[in-house]
Amino acid sequence: MQLLRVSSKSPPASVAGALTASLKQDGAVELQSVGAAALNQAVKAICITRGFLASEGKDVACVPAFSDIEIDGEVRTAIRTLVVLRDTGRS
């Protein structure tokens, strides 16, 4: 499963493109964000991805979780969001 790191400067449309491609290939992707602004960009990307997939009768389910990661020798709390592709049965 691919891990996509999202920062506060990540363009949501670009993240959505990568997220959509990875979901179609693997069925699940994990987004990692540190800070409120980064999480905001990740959520926007998930919303855009839902729009990309709607015409194919697909949707996503998300499972957020906290994770401790190390950045520059400092432990930070990240939010890891598991995004899973699911079929809605509509097309």
C-alpha cells in the first residue's frame, strides 16, 4: 500500500490525482499529514477524489488514526488516513 505525504503546501488537485491513480491500482492508500493545514489539504484531496470516482460508480471510505513520527529528530503526531476504494453498485 502506498503512503502519500500531504503538507500544508500540497495542491489538493495534485494529491487527488495521485490518490485516484493509486486507489485504482491498489484499492487502498494511506495519507499522512502533520498539522491542521496539512490535514485540510488531505481532506480536500479526498473530496476531489470522490468526484473523480463518482462517474465510475465508485466511492471511498476513510479511517483516520494518530501516529507518532520523527521529523528532524523530533517526535511529532501525524494523522494517517487510510483511504479505501469501494464499489457503490451504481455507474
